[in-house]
Amino acid sequence: MAVCTSGGWGADQNDQKAFEWYRMAAELGHERAQVSLGSLYYGGGNGGNIEQDFEQAAKWFTMAAERGNDLGEFLLGKMYAKGEFVEQNYEEAVKWFKKSAEQGNSYGQAALGQMYITGDGIEQNLKEAARWLRRASEEGNKRAQTILGSMYIEGSGVEQNFEEAFKWLRKSAELGNPEGQYLLSHMYLNGVGVKKDDDESLKWLVRSVEGGNAEARKYFEGLLENAARS
């Protein structure tokens, strides 16, 4: 009932009622409601009726995570990784990311993969990073696809393979990841892993700029300046 009330007809009038339903369901132990309620507190929402409150977010994410909710586990791990309300603790973040990842949550898998890359809270292991990032990528996680593509370009944790890099960056780019779009643009520009194509390169560069990628914008502005001088 909460979902219907908050997401459609007359939503402005019913936002508070939806919030009340979420709270009631959460207090009764409904895991999805606990995650939804925590998310409202985490970002501030409900038509502006809820102020951002990391303490409440951590409370509800913890309750959901302790019940084994994979999304709750990931979100709680994220708060530990960032030190939001809870004291920053990478080991605790890894613990919850791993629980989420092992249940098949692509966000948890991507986060765990990144922790294996940085070595925060766990021994650095690029092969393990690639393994978890691949699992997340296969589930359509565009952030994981971008990182995995980069690893194939560099030969980091995997054997260098430009065709594989292109495959994952193309998927990421098509899902709208600005970093993936920028990297894909350069693959087309240089003919790495794919036939050189200046038109495709420019297309993906522009999309990356439109998506807010600062590196792409700087590169694009450089192209414009060079064109103006010639």
C-alpha cells in the first residue's frame, strides 16, 4: 500500500501517508520497508517532509541488514565506508558488502570489488576484485562494467584484452555511465579493441560531457580551442 500511495496518483497529497505506512511496516519487521524508510532518511525525501538524518538511516539499514536483506547490507556497508553517522570502519564495510555480494546483489559485488582494488579493510587482491566486478557487470551494474573495462585495458587483475575492455565499456556507456562513455570514446578514437571511428568517438565524448564527466569536458574544451586556432 505504501508503494502505491507514494508513487502515483495524488502523490503530493499522500506522501505523508506513505511515510506512515513505511514506518508501520518497518516497525513490524518488514525488511523492504526498513530499507525504504532508511533510504528516505538517508537522502531526505517524501516531498521535502523528511530531513536528511543519517542516524535514522543507519538504524533502519542495520535492522534490515541484520535480517539478511541484501540491499540493506550494501547500504549499511556504504555508511561504514563513508563514515556517515557511524564511525568510518572499512573492515565493517567489507563485512556487509561481502554479505550483500554473496546474496547476488550487484551493488554489494561492485563495492566489494572496489575494496579489493584499494585494499581498504581487506588485503588487496586484484584477481578477487576482477571476479566480483565481473559478477556485478554480468548483472548489469554499469559502474562495475566501467571498472572491469579499465582493468582489461591495463591488464590489472586480468590478462590485458582490449576486445574485452571494449565489450564492457560499451555496455557501461549504453547504460549511461559518463566515465564509461569517455573511455569508450578514446577506444574509438585510437582504434583500440575496435575499428577506429572518429564519429563514434565524438558521439560518446559528447554524451560523457552531457553526463557531467569533468575529464571529458576538459578534453572536449581542448578540442574546441585547438579547432579555433586552426
